[in-house]
Amino acid sequence: MDNASKMKLMTEKKVWAVIGVTPNLDKKSNQIYHTLLDNGYETYPINPKYKFLENGEPCYPSLDALPKVPDCVDFVVPPPVTMQQLEAMDPAVIKNVWLQPGTYTDEILEYAESKGFTVVNDGACVMAYLNSNDR
């Protein structure tokens, strides 16, 4: 399946987790989180450094702490954190991962695909995709 088809498939999923969200409105992770919310997605922020976001919403320390299993996980973290998170994930439980630009290496991409995750990458940003006319 090509990247465009995977983007369409994932954006049809309604429960998302965003790893790396901060309360800083200037950060892409926060903007991605709010774009998903604004587009009607049930979205959970994940960052063990924060208990709450700027709007008072709870920020979860891990995927395991979420009240619901997400359909898709969006990564907005450095590559070593991406790899650590992927190694802890089971593709039978959470199959869809969206690797934002700068969050992965070729090694991470190969690992994710070899484990059976459906992966969006190749410079694709979910925020840009949701705000475009390409969907």
C-alpha cells in the first residue's frame, strides 16, 4: 500500500494518541494534537514530563496509561524515543503508526514494517494532510 493510501486509511480511524505533546502552543506536537481534536478525533496526548496541557487536559505518561486503546499513534519525538516506544508496542493491539518528519531513521522504519505495523512516513505530516484538499 502506498503512503497516500495509508494516510487515507489512518485518517478514517477516530481514536488517536500523539506521543511527545507539550503544553507549548508553539510546538508542532501541540499543534498536531489540536488539529486532530479540531477535526473531530478522540485524541490522547502522551508525554511523561507533563501531567496536564495548557488547556487543563490530562497528559498521559504512556500508551499503557490511556483509558482507551488508540487506533493510530502519531509520533512527534526524536528517533531514539520513537524506537523505544515501537519496541514496547504490539502491532496486534495498535497497528497504525504515523511517523512525523524527523521522528525516524531508515532503521526505525525497517523495524516497524518488519514487526507488522502499518506505517505512514516519507515526510507526511498529519496536520498538513488534514488541512489540505488532498484527502
